[in-house]
Amino acid sequence: MLAETPVPADARWRQRDLAVLWHPCTQMREHSDVLPLVPIERGEGAWLHGYDGRRYLDGVSSWWTNLHGHAEPRIAEAIARQARSLEQVILAGFSHAPAIELAEQLLAIAPRQPGRAPLSRVFYADNGSAGVEVALKMAFHWFRNRGEDHRTRFIALENGYHGETLGALAVGDIPLYRRVYAPLLAEALFAPSPDAYMARPGESDEQCALRAADALADLFDRHPGEICALILEPRLQCAGGMRMHHPAYLRRARELCDANGVFLVADEIATGFGRTGTMFACEQAGIAPDLLCLSKGLTGGFLPLAAVLASEAIYEGFLDDSRERAFLHSHSYTGNPLACAAALASLDIFGSDGVLERNRATSARMATLAAQVGAGSPHVADVRQAGMVVAFELARDGQRETPFDPALRVGLRAYRGALERGVLLRPLGDILYWMPPYCIDEAQLQLLAETTAAVIAEATACA
């Protein structure tokens, strides 16, 4: 009798997964052959170790969440220590030290603007989309409490993304995500993006941004008294293709919001905590928002948590004897002690390790390598960078006017080629990008660059 051939560990996990799981942002039918499923056993630093015995360089920080490296021992120990004393308590009517201490630290490092009162209150939620919902509801409800019932609309930017829940989706402008659900969504107003990639011939990034700001001003003029808030991703539209804009747009947007009595909501869920070169992207424009949404890197990539930082004026707008005028939004795990402990440990690492200073050196090296990758391929139309984020826009012959036919799935080809070489790149269409953990070293950066150059050549060879 022949012995049965043992099934490799990765294949066993893959079979079990496909029998029970429904994965996010995925056409599940593709997992059988087109889009390989990679079961991961553990993480260490910038590496993910698979059950197939291979390791993969995490070039995208596991959906932009991981800051200091996988299984960072100081964050892991902080979670374990907290779990031994308090794992969860209702935050309605109760409190705990990690939630208080984290709020204090977040407010201390939040963007500040001369002449403007600092952000002074923190409301916790469970994830980025939920944080955006909180901010939108706060803005609308604040005006409702003042009797300004006509302020019911939001302005958002074309090509922006703010999450998948219905409120967040309503202020997003990526058709792939919102088209199906459009009948369920509130009607937002969309202003032209200041995206520097869309600059006209001879136009600088700043001129492009100011032209978009003029269009935003016109939108305010056409809807007087209707708007309660403008929401935007400062400096970097991530899911929209890592498209970047000049800080001048943010300064003008702040001025327009003030002139029209409208709140500015900064979605720094992906751009915060050092991703764009400063702790928060708003700092690069010298402005502060009225509401600041944080998540993803907030806990260093360990646990889901979101925080919405609000001005004292917004907070005071809900103080009343009536419960209907209170902000009754809630989540079961609001301010979870374990997640707050992880976030506090992550913030400690920023201080003890000089993370922002180290990132400046890393981003300079990334710039050099990215320029080499771009120069080596005739199909790279643009190489752009904001701090620890680099993007490569692929187009036929490097011409912006001739993008590749989506049916060719150039980005998917590059993704598969990178996995074969032990690197995780998850393109946005035909846009490859680097957003690695901050612990990435020189050898890993070299691997990232060499792999990117190789897969661009392969993916575009027959396109």
C-alpha cells in the first residue's frame, strides 16, 4: 500500500482558508489561480514569513498600518502587560488610564496653527472608516444643534477615499468602490483634486494646487450656507493612486473654510504618524484642522483603533441638558485598553528611537533608488514621493496620455512577479508604490528597488 503524499503546510492552510473565509477587497474567484493566496505564519521586522518556508519583504506595511516592524517586542510587551490588568471596559460612564494618557499625548503632538485654538478633545472609534463617520456626524450635528438645519452637505475631493462604511463612502470618489452603492449614499459635492500629476503643461505643482483651490472657492460660492464640512486627505490621496499635491492647497482650503464658516476635516488615517515626512501631513502647510481623523499606524499596526481629535468649540456645541443634543455615537470597543496601550508604546518608540529623523535619511535613500528605477524603464510616466511613500505611475512609453489597457492587468503581473521574488507589492491599478515599515534597512531597500525594476520590465514587456 502506497503511503499518502503529505500536503505542504501552506497548501493545507490555503485549502482551509478558501473553505471558510471571504477576503476583503478581493474577487474571491481569482484566488483559485489568478491571485495567489499566501498564508503567513509570523512576522519579524520588515519581513512576513509564510507557511511555504519563504519570507516576503512587506513593501506596503500590511495595508499601510505597520510602522516599526512586525512583532515589535516593545509594543507586544505593552499589550501583554495591559492584558494582565484590564482588557476592556465600557467607556460610557467609565474610564481607564491608557485612554486618558493616549488622548493627552495625541493632543500634545497634534498639528497646531498660530492664532487658532489647539485641538483639545479625543473621541475613539474602532477603525478608519468609523473615525470618518464620527467626524462627519459631529460636523453635521454641531450645526443642527445651532439651528442651522440647512447645513447638510459635505465637500470632498475628486479621486479621494475615506473608507467603506456608507457615510465614508459617500465622500469618496473612486468608482470601483462607490458605484454599486451609489443609490444608498448621501449626495456630496466634489471639488477638483489638486493632484500634481494632472498639472497642465508648464504648470508647477503649486500652480496646479492653487488652480484647484480656485475651483473649490467657486464651489463654496455656488452653495452658500449649505456646507458643514470639507474633508480631504492632506498631501497624499492614497487609495486614489498615491497622488500627491502641493501644501499650498491646504493653506487655501483652510482659509476658505474659515471664510465660509465650515469645518475642515483632515483624514490623516494613512498620512499620519510620519508617513509623509512629518508627524502629520497638515504640518507641511502650517495649518490645523477642526477635526483630525487618525487610525492605521496609530497602534503601530498591532490592533484596530481610531481617534478623532476635535476643537473645543465643536465639543462645547454638544453640551446641553438635552440628550438629543449630545453626541450619542458609540462603538462597543471604544477606547479599548489593549489598543490604547499599543498606541502609547508606538508613540514612545517615536521618541526613544528618533524615528522621524531616521526616516529622513531613509526617505532620501528611497528617492535615490526610485530615481534609478524610473530612469531604467521607458514605461514609467512618473516617480513621486512624499516622505516614506514612493509611487511609480506606469503608462505605455511613459506617456501620461496613453495609460495601459486595464484588461492587460499590468499591475497584477507586477504583483505576482514581486511575490515570486519575495517582495509584497500591492499595486493600485497600474501604480506601484513603496510604503515600507520604518525599520527597513539598506539591504531591504536594495531588494525592494531591484524587484520593482525587474517586475516593471516583465509586466510591461508584452503590454
